[in-house]
Amino acid sequence: MGGFFGTISKSACVIDLFYGTDYNSHLGAHRGGMATLSNGRFKRSIHNLENSYFRTRFERELDKFAGNSGIGIISDTDPQPIFMNTHLGKFAIVTVAKVNNLNELEKELLSKGRHFSELSSGDTNQTELIALLIAEGKTFVDGIENVFDKIKGSCSLLLLTEEGLIAARDKWGRTPVIVAKKEDSYAVSSESSGFPNLNFDRVHDIGPGEIVKITADEMIQLRPPNEKMQICSFLWIYYGYPTSEYEGVYVDTARYVNGMIMAQKDTVDVDFVSGIPDSGTGMALGYAEGKKIPHRRALVKYTPTWPRSFTPANPAVRNLVARMKLIPNRQLIDGKRVVFCDDSIVRGTQLRDCMATLYRYGAKEIHMRTGSPPILFACPFVGFSSSKSPLELIARRIVQEIEGDDTKDLDKYATTGSDHYCRMVECIRQKMNFTSLKYTTIEDLITSIGLPKERICTHCYDGSSQF
């Protein structure tokens, strides 16, 4: 997915920029980058994060960055930031984007005589492509609206210009962009969780398609927000840090309510509930409250070397890391009936391996409860499941096994409580070797988030989509 952070101040900004960007580290693991502007000169650094962390890559370079304004990025796509010198002026840009029609737009720009200088593994860097689309506009606002009109997918972006920061949220608001303020400084970020420790107070959620200009003194709206919104529901299920807030709803609150709703409907008899760290913990606490049973830490995350790591891109490494960073508490597990709460079941490989370890350590019963509905569709809007074949999704594989055609009757499998839905869930339960399995329903997920259904994207579960 990815996350960005930018700040502008009346004094040196590099410390706030460095730590603010780092507070987006849970959103990506591919590349990290920072850029600052001082006396009309840009300074940039980009590092690979696949085998290290943002802080360890950048902290030795901080004295090289000067200036009162800067932007940073944790990217799960291409190397960023990108520098541009156009008729609009000089600027640096970072994006959180998924461009599904990149090849089509690349051909269009090349036919107009444009050229691309940045490559990512031999392919066009999508952030440079977005920058070129902006440069087609008569103004920055005109150029950003050109991006909104032409890309299929999503794009939120942050520009560092000679006049200040320009921030724009995806036209459907699929990913968040939040503005905060403290004395003599403003900041803008994909996540609000980094603001408190940097002494910033959250002041504005940028709306879908809204564009703002930020200086050290003020925030000016350049384009009003669109009325319609389709913010990604997976922010509250998995991506979001527990203390982050989107559209007035805290991540941990939504997870807690989700667990409580499920517990109040659940008739299973168990000894305790345990969350699968980290994103299953809030749900487990809500489940414990709703069912009036103890919450215990049957699985503990090993934090010294995996503090806030995201999922590695390599499947073999991903599965190894998933297994290595969770340590079972054998004393709690042996002979016990346990409800485990997890954020979701995507492929199922990591969770199945984890459950095998718990059985080996003496678990009597394992009842799985998930914070998301069954994931039947790859996401075309953000980087969650967009790179996966649908058949990598365990729910979709089960449909193919049942039907012989993974595209047949998907709406019936997405309908909570239907015969097709119940059969699919039971097949997943058997394949994963759970004693029982229940998914959060789409209806209960919407209730736990608390926003109107039409303002939340649920494409991964029911295939509904708006472009």
C-alpha cells in the first residue's frame, strides 16, 4: 500500500520529517525516500527497505538534509520521491497509488513526445507517470485533476514545491490524507498515529478529490472535496495502526466493536480468547468483553527484530517471517479450548502453519474468528490484493473446487448466510483444520466502522466497485 508524510515549518524540518515518515512504516516494505527543499535546492535520498528498516537506512544521513519543508514516503511500489522541472515550476512528488492502466497512459504520453527517465525493475515508474500527467495541466490543480480523470485505480499524492506543500486525496477517497498543526508548522500524512509524539494536533481530513496547499502559516483549499467516497474498509481491519483515526473512526475502536458484535452472537464454549498479533488484538479484546471470558496472550510477537514489519514481497520469506515472529505460549495453550481472533484469512498459508504449531503444543480446540468477511475478489484500487491472482485467495480457490469455475455464482458466495456462503466457509474450516470458523459479516463490519455503507469500499468481499 504505502504511506507518506510531509511537513513545512518556520524552522528546520528534518527531525519531524524523519520520524513522521517512519510512523508510516507499517504500510510498506519496499522503498523509503525523503526529499527536502532549501534555498531553491532539493535534496533527496531513496533506500531499499526489504532487508532493513527506514530508521536504520536514513538516520545516518539526517545532517545532509536542510530546509524548512520536506516530504517522505514508505513505498510498496516504485522508488520515490521523484523530482520534476516543468512549466509549473520545480517540485518533488510522492504518491500512494495503484495505476491499473499504466501501459495505456505510458503509450499516450510517449505519443505526445514525453519521455520517462525513471524505471522500476525495467518498468515505468508510476510516480513519474503521475508527475507527467500533472505537468500537462495549466496549474497544479488542473494537472492533479488530469490525474484523477485519467488513471484507473487510485491516487493520493503530495508535492513539495517552492511555494509550499500541495496535498491531494484520491478522488474516491480510497486512501486517507490527514493534516495536522503545531506552532509554526503544519504536517500532512497518510496516518494520524505519528502526530501526537511529534506534538502535532490533527486539524483536517482531506476529502475525496480535495486539494490543499499548505505553508508554515496556513492551509488553503484549492479544490473542494467530492461528495461521494469509497474509503478502503481494510484500513480498519488490517492496514491501519491501532491509534490511527480515519473519518473520525479510530482503528482500534472499530476492531474492538467488531469483536464485541461477533462475541454477542457466538455460542461457542471456550476457556479464553486470544488475538493474533498485532491486528487481531483489538478484536480479541472486544470479543472478550462481549462474551465475558478472559483474554490471554497465547501468541506473542517477537518485537526486537520484527518491531513493525510489513509482509515481505517474496512468498517463501513471507511465510518464514510470519512463522518466526509469533511465539506460542505453551503453558496457556496446552489442553485448552481457545478462540483466536485474526484480521483476515487471505491465502491461508501462514495461518494454517501457525495453527499446526498450536495443535502440536497441545491446544484442545481452535476456534477461528476473523475481522473481515471472506475475501473473494482481488483489489484493483489499493495494493492489498491487487498483485495477486484471484485464485491465490483461499475463498476463491474453494469456490473453484466446489463449482469447477471460480467465477460462477460469486454473488451467492458473497451473500452472508446463503447456502453457498455456508458451504464455502465449512470447506475453508476443514482445509484449515479449525474446530470452528466464523467470519465477520459485511453488515457487522459496516456497523463496527460506523460510516454509511455507500461511503466504504467492500469490493474485496462482494465485488461492488465504483471507478
